[in-house]
Amino acid sequence: MSFIHLNIKSSWAGYSDVKFHLAPLAQQPRALLSEVEAHPWSTLGPNIGSDESLGKIRQWISSCQASHKSCGSIHGHHGSPGLEIGTFFPTRVIDVEEAEAGVIFLRERAEVTVQFGTDNEARLPTSTESSTMHKYPVYWTLSHRWGDADEMPRLLKDTESQLRKGVRLDKLPPINGMWPTFRDAALLVKRLGYRYIWIDSLCIFQDSDSEWQREASTMIDIYRHSYCNISAGFASYNPANNGLFRRRELCERHLYPAVVNIDAQLWWAWCIPNWNDQVETVPLNKRGWVVQERFLATRTIHFAGNQVFWECLEDINYESKPTSESLADLERNAENCTTMKDRKAVLMFHKLKETTTEPYPPPHDEERSKEIYESWTRIVEYYASCGLTKESDRLIAVSGMAKAFQEATGDTYMAGLWKGAFGRYLTWYSTAYNGGQVRRSEYAPTWSWASTTGGGVEFFDWVEGHYTSFFKLIGERIVPEPPNGDSFGLLLSAELDMECMICYLRLDTGWRRYDQGKTWVYHDEARSRCFFEGHSNTDIYYDLIDSQDKFEQANEVGDDFVCTFIPVWKQGNDTTLCLILERDVNNRYKRAGLLKWYQYNDEAKSPWDNWTRTKSLITLI
């Protein structure tokens, strides 16, 4: 399969470079030509948000509700589309009942319950639910990029009265103007037959820190109980001026195959929707808060530049997806040219919870344990690469996913790490080694990946084989920030007491990364009692860019490298991952980086395999 690039004139750089795929006309079935002559693009319409778009969305919702066991079991919703009932409801929502007339209202949960009323009792499920279980109408949610907060509609003490009485969509306070994404989201929910939508800036007081912290702790429930989440992906390029509904960046005709003449040879040419460009890499999905919004919601509708995409636990879809076999086969043949199959970076916690019967995977269930815990590393790697307006939100903005993970596993959460596989999670490394501008954040302990900002973090792959641990976690003191005291959120302090082997390393002058070099390991900081001398391959990954730069500079001029470290765990017989430490006071240490040791000798033994000294008790802060 061949492809070409065509530069389509556009006001948005993210969509100016469109990839068209080519296939020889003579090698395709003749039926394909008649199918294209039937004009399948006529079912799209030129605008995203048109009646044709709404029809597709209704089909996706209906199909998901009718046939997707995982999606339905998580929501706990009952009833036919438009008449569903849920068992959770946010503190406040936006009522879009009069959105077609251009007016929306702020409603309290109690107010909605009264409006819901006894008329709905006839269709309430009673056979499988407790009579004391609260029942609410379903609601939608919105994922959007804020931009400049002062230029965006917000719920404030001064705007509450206006929003409760009802405000026009073109006069949203405090800006007293239109915010296109809010307008279109309200209209979308109304036109699909629903009444309520939750929008963070309009449903949480933005001038109350205590309310914000309280509501932030409920994000897990708000998004996982949302009937459907709306992702304003394309609008995130310019949130003040663009909404969900607009003309397609690419003409709908170009989303289907066409015959083109190239050098006197006829080809099929068509543009297959690129999931990576249209969804994954838009500014919205590179924001830290949106990560959990996307992965906690079981259904999401992505409004992209060329069309609408559907994503749920069991399916992915898009407006131009072929319905005929010939067109579908043509697209499947070019599957390797797309990133559609990589749409999810993590396992769904919803499915984990359904299949996990133990508090968390027992030691003998190695494959299950590996599958569950690896899902968290993928979440962290994706999340850590995203940006946050306030770095103090680093742990708060992932707290919803952490709570979902805890429900699925029963494990103990420790400032972004999990006790059930603590050694593995402790040995993360930042992108400072590769030039990432990583700095230290004051809002997390140094031993947590959440203590880094300005770059990403990575974990080594968990491969098959025997693992040996060289430390013991004696105790942990995770103290949450008052007044809410949520250990998944902002922390006052987080300390670990560990029994471990404190070692002191020196590498030979002129040492180079990936080269086998002369190595000494000592019992004491003065480096007077050597217990290992030999050759090893030792990779150094400092957490922060400043430390990494100093290390690289010293390496270039041929200075000896020395550091304090503790071995953490060994994979197989030769590779050991260690933490590089910096002393704070007494026996208190900060993490400074990661050391990967690969031992070369006939016995494939590492120095600490034969450790005979008493282990030290340290506090890692």
C-alpha cells in the first residue's frame, strides 16, 4: 500500500497535512466503483453537528446501550435512550431544557430530584435494586480546554444568581458573551433528547478553594457515572472562538475513495481518518486533567476537525466509517498506516474490577498481577507527559483514576505508587536523561514520579523472569493536606521508612554510557572499605535536568563519577535497578535519580548478592 501527502489549505496547522492512501485501481474489485458511485459521503453533510452527525451519534449510543455489556454494567443506567435512570448525580448540573431557545439554568441536585418527580416511578427498576437507592436522571459531561480562565464563563459567588435564574447562551457570565463550546454542548445534549450536562467551570464555584477541593475528590464518580462525555478536541486549538459545530476541515467527499490519474496510471486515493492527529495529539488531550476525564468515562464523543469519533469500552467508530464490505476491505488493507488500533494507552479499570476477585492479585497469579500493574505504568507515562496549569494539581488530577484502581485491586495507594508492586513503581526514571527539561515539584515526595514537572517519566518493561528484592518497606507516613484529608489528593508530607543496603559507587575516569567500565562499590561514604571491584555496564538517569547536565559535563571532561545508592530489585541474574540518593539530614534521604547496573562476569552475580553487613534503616522523603 502506498500513500502520498497533500497540503490542504487550512487555518489550523494540526490539520494542514493530510495523508492520502493509494491503491492500484486494477487490483480492486469492480464492485467498489459502483459503491463509490452511490455517493456514500451524502450521508455526512458538510457540517459537523448537522442532522446527519446527530443521526450517527444516536446510532452509536443505541448500539452501545443495547449490545455492550461492559459499558452498560458500569453506568448502572436503565431505560431506553432519553429515558434512562442513574444512581449517581453531581452536586450541580446545567439544565438545557430550554437550550433551543438560547437559555440554560444552573440546578442543584436536590432541585433536579424534585423535578424528576414521581411520574418516573413507573419505569424505575425495583427488582435488582435496594428500595433506599437514590435514582436520578442521567447527565452528560464535557471535556474542554480552559484557555484563559478570566475569559471563560464561570460559576462565582457574583454569578450564581444569574445562572440560577437562567442565562442566555450568548451572554454567559462573567464575560457576558458567548463561549462556543458551552453553547454547542448544551445544544447537542438537548437535541439528542437529554436534559442535563455537567461542565466544571459552571458547576463548581471557582472562587472557593474549599469547594473546589471537595468537588475535585468526586471526579471519579462524576465522570464514570456520566452517561456520555463530550470531548471538544478541535475547539481546544482556540477555545474562545471555536465550538463543536463547524464546517469540516476536509470536504466530506475527500473522506471516501476517488479515482485519480497519476502518471497515466489510475489509482484509488482516499484519506483514512487519523486517530492520532485528530484525537490523541490535539491540545485538549495533552492536558493533565483531561486524562482521567477520558479514561474514567465509559463513552466519549470526540469532535475533531474532519468528523466526529466515538469511543467506548468495546468499540471505536467515526462518521465516515464504510458500511459496505468492499470499502471496509480497502480501509483494512491500509490499517498499518493508521494509529487507530492504539487508541487506548491503558487497560480499562472497569473491566479490571469485573474480573478481579482478590483484594489484589495474589503472588501466584503472576500474569494477572503483571497485567493490572502494567496498566498503571501506562497511565502514568501518558499522564506525566501532559501539562497542568497548576503543578499543585499533579496528584489531584489523577486521583480519580487512582481511586478506580484501588477499587479494582484493593491495594494501598502511596503518592502515585502502589504498595502491591512498590519496588517496580519506585524505579521510574524521568526524561531528563534525554534532554527533558525536568524540574522538581514541591507537591510530592522525591521518591514519587509526581515530584517531577516539565517532562515525562518512563518505566522499564516488566519482562518474564525471576525478581529479587533488596529492600524492605518498614512503614509509610502519608499525611494529606487539611481540611479534606484526602490521601489521593494534595499531601502535606509523605515519608517512607526502608531497610536497605546503602552503597557508595565510583566509576572509572572516562566512563561512558553503554560502555563496560571499571567500577568500585564501597561500604562507607569515605570509600575506604571496598567490597566490589570489577567491570559493569552502568546507566545513570538523574531525575532533574540540572543534575543530568552536571553529570554529562563531568563525564565529558573525564571526572570520576561517585554517588550514594541503594539497590532496589534485580531481574534475573544480572540487571539491578537502584536509587541514587542525596542525604538530607542524619538518616533521611532524597531521591536524585536511577542507576541501572548490568553485571558482567561468569557467575552473573551482583555485589549485593553476597552482602554480609547489617542493613540500614533510612527515611526516604
